[in-house]
Amino acid sequence: MSRPDGKAPYALLITPAPEETVSIFDVPARHGAMVLVSDPDRAQRGELETAMARFRLTPAEIGLLSGLVAGRTLRDYCDERRISINTGKFHLRSLFAKTETQRQVGLVRAALLAIRDL
């Protein structure tokens, strides 16, 4: 989502919210959606490292996760870092395993929620 002030665009994540997620917000509905907004100027790498410390991520994994949280695609991140897509996929699979997530949307959601809870 672009911003009129010329800063980096907000990254939006809209995802279905399962009942156990909705219940933490004291919403009586059984189903819902979550809209998470990430300000790449706010979500600094150090903040992400702190929020995700319990997962013991490597610097390469934190770098990739930071890129995904900022709204970059895996391909864009790999091109920026001048690494192969296979290396990026390796780090992504490692992130999934460590965070017990299965998709990028779940991984980014976990990171944004961890940052929110700081």
C-alpha cells in the first residue's frame, strides 16, 4: 500500500483467522479475518531479531524474514542479496521448520504478531 509521503509502502497481510486466533481479541464470532499492516520503516531488523529470538534464527534467516515482512517476494529478496533462488528456498524451508509454519503468510503473521507483543 503506497504512502503519499514517499516512504516505503506499507505491507498488508489479509488472512482468514481461525477461531483460536479470533478469540484472543475477545471477538464473539467463530470466523473472521485478520488484516496485519507492517510499516517497513518501523519493523527494523533488530526488532525482528528480538521478537523471534526464541526460534534461534540464523542471520540469513532473519534477513529473509525481514524482507518478507517488508513485503518483498522471495525472488526479489534473492535478487537484492544476489543469492540463488535455491538458497532462498533453503532458508525459507528452515524458517518454516523452526517456526512450525507451512506458508509464507503464516510465517509473516507469526513474525508480525511477535513484534506486536514486544
